[in-house]
Amino acid sequence: MEVIKVPALALASRIIPNVENGLRDSLKLPDYIKSLAFVTSTSDDVGYTALDEATKKSAVEVVYAKSFYAGAAHASGPLSGEFLGILGAATPSEVKSGLEIAIQMINEGPAFYAMDESGEHAYYAHTISRTGTYLSKMAGINPGEPLAYLIAPPLEAMVGLDAALKAADVKLCVFYGPPTETNFGGGLLTGSQSSCTAAAEAFADTIKKIAKTPHLTF
């Protein structure tokens, strides 16, 4: 089945050079975090991946990351998308560097793939060869270990995860039971890089088969 890449887009970004104390307290920031960088994206999963990439290449931490309910099609405003990420660092130059990396990753990096021309029936099957501090903490693994990031609509995600786990020597670290905030499902799997790649391919192949033949033939 031919699939269509659905590129993500960073919709808005801002930097606060010196965060105000009230906001600092609300975000529970450590004392050494003085500056913040904000970014919204049309894709939450690409956004999470991009924030993790920023932690690998700049001196930043992910201090806040949330998906919005119902997805980008039902966003609260034209610059909302379905995700808000906040990076923190000691200086404005550090958060600026992290923000630039995250935006580039969102706009040019991994993406969802659609199995219909409208782009509505889509999945995310991305292998991260070396995790940063953010996703590794979420998955309970060491920074630098591989991760398969697998997301799809509810039924497809559950069947696809089963196929991914059977296809390679991987472990399910995080289970995103549907419905998530964006009404998808999936999980984070770890293993060797080749095993994660094999698991992601099995996941994607399963999603495609379900899209082609939604019902079993009895």
C-alpha cells in the first residue's frame, strides 16, 4: 500500500529570557532554569520527538510538554495545533539553541504517514537510534538507548503493538491506551536499534493491512 507523508509544522514559538517567579512556581522549575522557550506543533508525537532531540544537542531540559484534546483539527486557535512544548535552560542563548533544533526537527524530521489521500488515516512509526534525556526518562531507559515510537488509531494501535512485540526482541516501556488526548494509541518500545527498526516496520505493515481490509473474512 502506498502511503503519503504528512509533514508536521511548528506553528508558533517564543522565548522568555527571564521567567517571572509566579510562572516559575507554577511550572515547578528548578532554581537553575532561568529562561524558557515555547513551541506549538500540528503533531504532538513529532513535537515530543523534537523536544527530545533538543536535549541531545543543546543544554536544555524539557520542563513542560502536553497534547491537546481531540487533535489539531479541533485546535483552540490557529497557532495551537495539538501540542505545547516548553524547554528550559540557564540562559536565553541556550533555550534559543534548543528551540531552533526542535523547530527544525518538527518541520523537517519524522512524520506521520497517511494511507488515504485526505491524510486522516495515519500512523507514526519512528525509530530513535539514540534517545535524549526526555524520552529516556519517560520510557525508564538510559539516555542514548534506542526507542521505537509507535502511534496509530485505537484498534490499529493495539493490533500493531502486538505485531511489533512479536516481530523483534523489544520491550514495551510505555503503553498509550486509547483514547489518548488526541484519540490515538500506541507505545514506546526499546531494544537494539535493529530490533526497534524491525518492530516499527512490523507495526507499520500491520496498520496498512488493517487499512486495506478493515474487517476479517469469516
